[in-house]
Amino acid sequence: MAQQGLGLTNALGLYQQGRQWRQQQDQVEQQNKRRDDINAASKAGAEVMARAQQEHEAQQAAALLEWSKTKGSADGFQAMPFKADEGLFIKALDARSGALASRGRWDDWMENEAKAMPLRERVRETTIGKALQQYDSDSDPVALARAVYPTIYDGKDIADVQVDKTGGLGFKGASGMAVAGKDMPSERYVFKLSDGTALKPMTREQLVERVKWAQMNPTEVRKYELQQRMTAAKQAAELETLKQREAARGSENRETEKVKHGYRLAEIGLQNQGRQDVAETRAETSIAVANKRGAGGGGGGGGKGSNVQSVQTDNDGFKIIVFRNGETKRLSIDGKPVRGEAWSKRVDKLAGDLGKSLDGFKKSPEELRAQAETMLIGKAVPDGEPEAATPKPAGKTGVKFLGFEQQ
């Protein structure tokens, strides 16, 4: 009993060790996966910076060329050094956030957004300050809105602006106010957004008030922006996941259909080969009967020898019996001409080639084989004894290419 208890204890210990080892391996795999995802996200951000630098260098090269054309040499040209501004850093961080979101790394996404927030706030503060100064100069509420709105992210842009000069009263109401000699209400602005929605109509005074509120409450704006960015990122990640699933499902369906199509072609090929073997056997029997009859078989016994000289195949793939007196006749069984084995192989090969094309992929093996025969002979496969060929008019020559007459 003691030995049995010791064995159970050892087994339990080994099980626990194996479980701990498995857990450690899972942790290592998860850490490696996170590392790879973070590296990929950092690469996406770095590519934004690299493209910007390449564009800057291309612009400087063009400026140098223009300088050389104008001055006659490159002497005196001073290239502008590449300098990444806050806007470019924000674009790089946005690309990094997008890559992290697509991989479901939301903790790392939050950390990346935390790095971007101070930059966004500085850009927003600078932009709002300049926009308000410009408004004090030109009193243009539309220019003010277009400058400030992009700095408070919500995934939308101002697409259009409508001005209601009646102040919401409508033409009839405004006319009544004018007749009564009363002061007209301030005109209102309706900003249409890129997603088809619109902001609540506001006067220019209300617009300026909102802009100043955003300037004075950066914390509230930051919370709103972060919520909007996370919502947009999750929606984009879910949409990308759905696209990948649909693509994988479509690829799987296409592969399945392709395999089924291949199996069906092989099956039809075997069936055709079986029919060809039967036809060959019956043809050989028919030839033997013809020989026997020519030799006086069938009970008569004439002793004249075989009446059949050979069996050949014509240009359309039909077997022809050549008699000793020079006459020829297509070999037929049950009233239908017999194809040669070489012809069947040509048809099968062409049908297989057609089946690999985009148009042929949609056709059944039977349709492909019929199309192949039609292309090879330039006409439908005859069901019975073919008609005599009509001689071509003198002076015309033609070359048969895949069944089409080219004059």
C-alpha cells in the first residue's frame, strides 16, 4: 500500500510539473506574439516618417534642379534639412495605433494614445489660438469651423455648410418680421458632415462660444477625443476581421469547387476511357465480321480472303475501314461513327486546358468536352453518319485553326 501511495504521489508530481511547463510555454508564446505585434506597429509608424523624409528629399532634389537651371550651376544652393514637426509625429503615432488595434492589443493601444495626447493638445491649442485670431480679423465663421473641427477627432469632416439667413423662421416668418418692422434673428449655420449627419444649427456667436469652451477645457476635450478614437479603432478592427474571414471563406470555397471540378474531370475522363474501350472492342468485332464475310464466312465459304485491307483514322478522328478494292467507309456502331483513341486523348487534353481557364471553370466537364470537340472539328459532333464533305470552291484556300476557318 505504501508503494502504491508513493507511485500516485510521483504521478501527481509529474502531472503538476508538466502543467507548469505547459503554462510557462504558453506565457512565452504570448510574450513573443505581443513582441511581434508591437514591432509590427512600430514599423508602421516608422514607415510614415520614412515616406515623409523621402518626399522631402525629392522636393529638395527638384529645388536643386530648378536652381541649377536658373543660376547655371548648383553654387549657392542651400538645401533645407528634414525636420519632423508635431503633425508628422501624430501621423506616425496614428499609424502605430491603427496597427495595434488591428491586432487587438488594446492595452498597448492605450499606452500609445497616452504618448500622442500631449502632442495633439499642443497642436489643438495652437490651431484654436490662431483660428480665433483670424476670426477677429475676418469674422468668417465658416473658416473658423473648418480650422478647428479637425483638431477634435470624431472620425468625421465638414463636407458642406448651409447658411439659414432667416434665423430658423423660414421665408414666410422672416417676411412677417420684416413687415412688422421687428429685428431679424441672427443667421444660422448648418455644418454637414462627411458621414451624412449634420451639427445642430448655430449662430456665429454660438460657434465662437463653443470654440472658446474647447480652448478653456482641454481635459474634457481629451476625454471626448479618446472615447471617439477607441470607438473608431474598434469598428475598424472588427471590419478588418470580417473582411479577412470573408476572404478566407471565399478562398476556401473556391479551392473546394476547384477540387470538386478536378475530381469531376477525372471521373468524366475515366467514363470516356471506358466508353472508348467498349467502342474499340466492338469496332474490332465489326472488322472481324467484315473480314469473315469477305472470306465467304457466314456459312457460304467463298475462299476469297479478307475484304478489309486496313483500318485508319481520318482528320476528324473517325475510324475508316479501307477495303481492298479502294473503297472506304467510316466504321459505325449502332448507326454512330467510332472515334479513334488518339482523338479521344486530344479532346480530353483540350477539355482539361479549357477547364483551367476562368470561363471554363464555370462549365461542367461534359460542356468542356463538347466545346473541345467543336473546336477541334469546327462543328458539332454528329449523332449519325456524317454528310459527305462539300468541296471548296476553286481559288480559295483556308487554314483550320482550332475549328475556325481563316480565309
